[in-house]
Amino acid sequence: MTTDSDAPDAVLDLVVIGAGPVGLACAIEARQAGLRARVIDKGALVNSIVGYPARMEFFSTPDLIEIGGHPFPVQGYKPTREEGIEYYRGVAAREQVDLRLYERVVAIHGARGDFRVETSRGLHRTRHVVVATGFFDVPNRLGVPGEDLPQVTHYYREPYPYVQQRVAVIGGRNSAAKAALDCYRHGAQVTMIVRGPALSETVKYWIRPDLENRIKEGSIRAYFDATVTEIRERSILVQTPDGPLDLPNDWVLAMTGYQPDFAFLATLGLTFADDGFKTPIFDETTFESERPGLFLAGTVCGGMRTNRWFIENGRFHAQQIVKHLAGQRTETIPFASIHWKTEE
Ligand SMILES: Cc1cc2nc3c(=O)[nH]c(=O)nc-3n(C[C@H](O)[C@H](O)[C@H](O)COP(=O)(O)OP(=O)(O)OC[C@H]3O[C@@H](n4cnc5c(N)ncnc54)[C@H](O)[C@@H]3O)c2cc1C
């Protein structure tokens, strides 16, 4: 389909960087307000969710992660990853969101009213830009020798590559807990390396007893107050309270969380608070950054605090930004949620 905005020199009202749930919500709000919006993503539609573990269940009930006023019907109580992807795909199609996928944004030139968004495929002219780039592309690195060996990953997809393999799961939060249980239940020999004295308090109440019991009965081995100091081809070196250990091992799942791509954000002219979390600076009611005309939305707003904003509350950023562009009054959105806490 050809639209006005396909003309090479057409000026859009809004370019949204990132086709995650929040980026899509921004484009839909804009369209519903009569603005011309385009969403550009360096990967697939809802690329972060595509990268989540297969059959993962969201913690949120579907009503809390709906966008654009479209109901989200699911089979069970909580949506799965696959249902989520299919829902957002369907909503994007129904709303005719102008999408450019597998096109990476590399720079933003110009100023409010006349931005030129430079991508791997060309330039897009727009009056405003929303940065909704999330946090899932840059893993928190362990910073130890061997981290770049091919048997190490920061992204857990499914247990099948690890059948009858020795798997070290690094981390003590939800992602680590779920990966450890999943691998154990599919025939892997699992060892957890946890930096703290116990599993994180944020591990979901329905996961914790299962994992604690597997550790107690010895089905999953766990070292607490322990850190990996080196990864070798067939073993890992671990510093424990009882001294260093050299544990024979095949695969490493480093479930140590992720952070926004701060280098990219800095090149866009965004500024950050000196608060220990590199929180981007923006107006809390309009979500406009210190670069006029450039807005932030979704998880990226929290800086290192990637659990501050998620789909449940981040989707409301879209309404605030569009209200502001339409000259309407905006308000602050609370970032705490009783429904969903930290995942990693
Ligand atoms: C396992 C797991 C379970 C979760 N469960 C829930 C839940 O139940 N409820 C909930 O509310 N939240 C949940 N979350 C958090 C939620 O998924 C994120 O908060 C959400 O994806 C954030 O949406 P977003 O649109 O801000 O960013 P993202 O979904 O991360 O989207 C950002 C997009 O920006 C793109 N991008 C980045 N850089 C560029 C660039 N330079 N050029 C072009 N595109 C770029 C990326 O490819 C990506 O598609 C979960 C997270 C995880 C990891």
C-alpha cells in the first residue's frame, strides 16, 4: 500500500524508534489523534519479546498489557510469549501502523519541527521523534575471561540444546531460576552460581519453593555467595566462601540482566542524571527530553532501573506524549506496579 508518508520528502509528525509494545502504542495513539507516525525497528516486530524464552508466560494478565484499546483474548490466565507476539502483530496490522523493520536508526539530525532520522536504509523526515528502544539488546556482562566463548549466552531460549549437558546458570533472579528449572526438567545437569547469599527476593512466589526444593534434594546444585572468575572450554572457575573451585561444565547461561544501549542514546543527544542509574533526563509529564522534540517512552526511561517501566505502565507514556503534541494537559504516570515487579 502506498501512503502520503511514502513520498521521499514527506514530513511525518512522529517517528518512533522501536517496535516494542510501547513504541507501537505511541504510533497508534498518534494515528488515533490524526498524526502521521512511522515506527522503525532494527529487528523484527516486538523484537524483544521474540527474543524471550519459548512459551514464556507473561506475569501480567492480558488486560494490563493491551494497547490501543484492543482486547487481548488468551487461552489461560496469563498470556504466553507466542500469544503476546500474535496479539501485537494483529494490533499493528489492524491499526495499519507504518512499520519499517530490520532498519537500524543510527543518528538523528536537525531540530524540533525538522528532524532527519538516519537509518541503515536512508533518511526519514519528521517533526518529532520518540525513542522507545527498551533494554534488551545490551546484556550486563560478567567481565571475566572466556565470556565470549561460543558456549556462553546471555539469552535463554529453550532447554533442548542442553539435554544431557552440564549447564552453569549464573544469577539468582527470575530468569535464572526459570532457566535452571527448565533445563533440569529437560535432562540437563544444572549448577547455579549465585552472587548473593540466597535467591533474590523478587523470584516469583510460585517459582521459589520449586527451585529451593530441587536445590535441597540435590537435583540442582547451587553455590551462593559465589562468583564465576573464568570460563574455560570444558570448565568454569568459581570463587566460593570455601575457596576456588574448578567445575567441569559444558554451557553457561549468564542470566545477569540487560541495560539500555547508553552509547546509542548518548549519540541522540539524550542526557542522563548523575543518580547511579543513568536515568535519562526528561519531563515527567510530557516525556520530552532535554533535546526539544525528542521524547522517551517505555522501559528506556528507567535507565539502569529496567524494572521501573514495563508494558503495564510504559504503554501510558504514549498517551501523554500524544496529548502533549496535541496541546493538551499531561500528567505524571506512577512507575510502581503491584502487578509486575522485576523479571531478571
Ligand atoms: C522474560 C520477560 C518477561 C516479561 N514479562 C512482562 C510482563 O508480564 N508484563 C510487563 O508489563 N512487562 C514484562 N516484561 C518487560 C517488558 O517486556 C518490557 O518492559 C517491554 O518489552 C518494554 O517495551 P518497550 O516497547 O519499552 O521496549 P522493547 O519491547 O524492548 O522494544 C524496543 C525495540 O527497540 C528496538 N531498537 C533498539 N535500538 C534500535 C535502533 N537503534 N534502531 C531501531 N530499533 C531499535 C529493538 O529492536 C526493540 O524491538 C518482561 C520482560 C522479560 C525479559
